[in-house]
Amino acid sequence: MKAYLTSCLEKVRADYIEIRYEEIRVVEIHYVGKELEAIGESSEKGGAIRAKIKGGWSFVSFNDIDKLKYYLRLAVDDASLIKRGKIKLASVPPLDRKVSIQVQKDPRQISLEEKHLLCSRYNQILLSSKQIQTSNLKYADVRVIKYFLNSEGTYIEQERIDTVLGMTAIARRGDNIQSAHEGIGGVGGYELVEGKEKEAEKAVRRAEDLLDAEPATGGRYTVIVDPKLSGVFAHEAFGHLSEADFLYENRRMQEIMRLGRIFGSSQLNIIDEPKIKGEGGYYLYDDEGVEAQKTYLIKEGKLVGRLHSRETAARMREHPTGNARAISYGYPPIVRMSNTYIAPGDKSLEEMIDEVEEGIYVKGFRGGQTNLEMFTFSPEEGYLIRKGKLGKKV
């Protein structure tokens, strides 16, 4: 692949050109209640080209790689039509890398029938209680090989395998409807989703228990948030505000997200870290061929960093962070988070609860809304805290 991409790229001229090409294979299984809604395997191949001439960008996506030379000429011709663009790219060192992934059980070696039987067994557990009205189960395994080549001498080939399973039990008593969800898997093989009967049972029990939970009384509370909901908070309420493509054209948000501003106590650290193996945001090189890196967004309560592509780094006179990510080959890369989280502090959950006179401990995530610095999140379950002790479920 490298030789072919290189030979095609050598035929055209521009200030900068990059080629991305992807080979994708997907298996999906979906149950809603007792009904098997979808099952099957699909595959696709496609790529994209970006060309820059005198600060003007062009973007071309394609499926037929045999016509790559034609698409390259088209991208260069399109870029030349933009007479006075303003695009600049921060410099990065050229790389030549090949990344493969090792898994215990390659999902491609497991038959679709066997995957179906596993999902059917889990779904039967979700529906095993009389209080469960319905279920929602989704399984997927995805293998992607990405190829990247640019005119600066970078070539990167990356393989990725994701295996994921989501199980939701929905309980009902009269007009009271409650749900509980278990999300399993990440970057890895079929072993990630095997033997998860207990997780299905947990979803059933939580949904049943939530039918007996009392509404929380409105008011101001000290709130302790579990790792799952705190991760959603870090991602939605803070992480998106740290994406530089959102910031550099928004004066108001530049003031709100001013480097050096204090956002919390010295215990607060928020980090974006792509290289955490197994997690959904794991990668070693982004879709601009930049090496991924650990980026502190907040360190000891102070805003110290933000996430960049090569373009936003140049615009804001900062350094690329390896966060240019494309949804797929049909889209150009944009600035997006990887694994964004609040780092652990120096107290255990029990110690935090012990310090709360009156509050709520919330767990899981059900939904939410964000609007710039304003946000609302709904946890899956909560417990009252009274005088340092966990109380009833709300």
C-alpha cells in the first residue's frame, strides 16, 4: 500500500497533500425485547484527500482506490481555486510507523452463529424478571486498518479492533418506568464480551430496585459523583470547550477558557490521554499523522492546556496535541477528545462520604444537555447521604 500511495502522490504538486485510506469490517447484532432487530456483517473501503495551495484547503473523499491519481488531481485543482486562503499548519516531525493490535480472541475467528447465541443468552437474562418489560441489547465488533501518507514524508499504518456490548433492562410498574444499562468492551477482542452473565443480572437488579427509589427533594446538595458520571462530566461539560477548533473563532469562549484561569481546587486534574490501552479513545497517531500525547487540560485546579490539530495549533501559536480525528474516511479530521477524565484524588469514596453532612451520591449516566458553560446531567441512580452515611436510594 505504501508504494502505491507514494507513486500516486508523486504525480501531483501542492504546498501540502495528505491521503487517508480505510478498510472497515463490521459485525452487528441488535435485540429489542424478544425480537432480533438486526444481525449481519458488512465491509467497506474508502479514502480521503486534503490538499493545500497558498493557504486554501480542498477535501475529496472516494471509494475506488484504483482511481487515486484522478482524485489527487481533483483535490489539487479544487485547492487552486481558493486564491487567498488563510490555512497554516504547525510543523511536526515526519514519521514512518506500522501499528498492529494483539487480541486474545480475534472476533473474525468467531462465527456469526456463536456471537448470536451469546447475545441471545444475555438477552434472556435481561428478560428473566417479571418486572422487566423489555430489553435493548447491542453487540458490535469492528476491525479497521487506516493508511496515512502526506507530502512531508509521513507514512502510518494502523490496525484497530473494537468489540463492544451494551445491555439495557427496562422495568415497569404501572406508570413508573426505569432502566439500567451495562456497557462492556472497548479496543480488544472477543474475550472482552464473554462471560458477562453477571453484568446482565446487575442491569436487571438495578432496574428493579429503581422502581422503589423515591424522588429526591429539590435543593442544593453536596454531590459525590462516581467515575462513570464524572467521566461524562469531564467529556461533555469541559472537554468539548477545550477543543481548539471551537475556541479560536469564539471570543467569549476564549475569555472563559483563558489559560491560567482557576477552575477548581488544587486537587482537580483533568487529562486527555489517547494512549490508555483498551479504552474507546485509544490511538497512537491521529488522522493527521501526529503522535498522540497525554495533555493536561486542568492541572492542580488551573487551566493549562487545550486540544489541537495542526491547523488550530498554528492559528493559536501553540503546539499540536495529536487530537485531529475524523469520524470516517468521508469526513475531514477535526479537533476531538480521546480519553478525557478527572484524575484520582487522595481520598477514598468512604472518606468523602464521611465528610458529607447532607448530600447525594450519584452513579451512572442516563442523559444530559450542555450549552457552552451551562450543563445538566441525569445519573442512573443516587443515594442520599446523611451525617456521613449512605441512606436510601433516590
